Amino acid sequence: MARKARAAVLYDGCYAHVYSRSIEKRRIFQDQQDFFFFKDLFVKAKGQSPFFVFHYCFMHTHFHLVVGIRSLEAFSRGMQWVKWQYTRAYNLKYKRWGPLWRERFKSMLIEDEKYLYACGCYIEQNPVKAGIVERGSDWEHSSARHYEGHHRDGLIDEYEQQGNPNDVDVENEEEFMRGWVIGSDWFRYKMQRGIS
């Protein structure tokens, strides 16, 4: 499925899986302070360009967010601000120059809260799949610790979780990373055909 322009997929009031990767698989979070600084930038961005963060996972070479977008224009500005501020600070700290990110950010439209929850659970397992930790909640830089009750996370916006992530009809977990829509077969069909 070919990737569509962001404005052709996302809209004010939608849910989305948003992610961005570093250039050359560069390690862009070198130490704990880098992770904490990046997270603080998102907290500030939420104050300037309001959006909801329901799940997140920051890895050494990339990050994932599951968000609720109030205003697509404001959200895009907020993302641009975070990535620009982080690049600037990183380059100063590590005495380098040039870009850190491969692209602005990639995004996938999420059908509803059920798929939002399933996608959130999927991204929180990234450190487990990478062999860094045994359980998602062992990774300090994701929302898993918040949802398992180990740590209250100021970046997270609460929502009513819908069911079990295994109940969603996703054939393959890679559905959370491919294409531009996360949802039921009918939802994907409707979006491809432009049916409202």
C-alpha cells in the first residue's frame, strides 16, 4: 500500500501512530539525559500545540507515539519544533552538525480506541523485541511502566482502554508499521475508497 500525503490521511480529531527514525540508524539517544530531555520537549510541545499522547516508546535510534490529534496543523508544528529543538541541542552537546532524522515523521491513521490500545501495546514491546529488556515495563522510556502501574507518567493522557489487544483483527503485527491505516478490514477498505 503506497504511503499517502499526511494531510490526505490525518485530520483534526483523529488518532494516529506517529514515528520517526534517525539517519543512518544513528544512535540519537546516547544517555539517560538525552531521553529525558526529548521527553520534556514533548511535554512542552503539548502545552504549545495541544495534542494527546496515549502511548509512546523512545528507542536509541527512533521513537513511536500513539496520539490524538486535535489540530493537524498545530500537531505538525509541535512535532517539527520537538525534532528541531532536539537536533539543535544534540548537535551542541556532541559537537556535530547536520540532520538527525530521516524524514519529518511518518504517520498511520488509527480507526478507534480498540486499535489505539492494540497499537500502543505493540510499540511498548519494541525494547523486548530488540532484546534490551525482558518486559516492556522494564524499559524506562516508554508508557508501559505507566499502564502497568509502576510509574505515573506526566506525558501520558488517560483514555478508556478498549478490551484486549489480541482481540483486534490484525493478521500480522507488522500492520502497525506498514501502509497508512490501522484498523479493521472494512475501515481500511473505506479509507482506500474514500468512503465516509
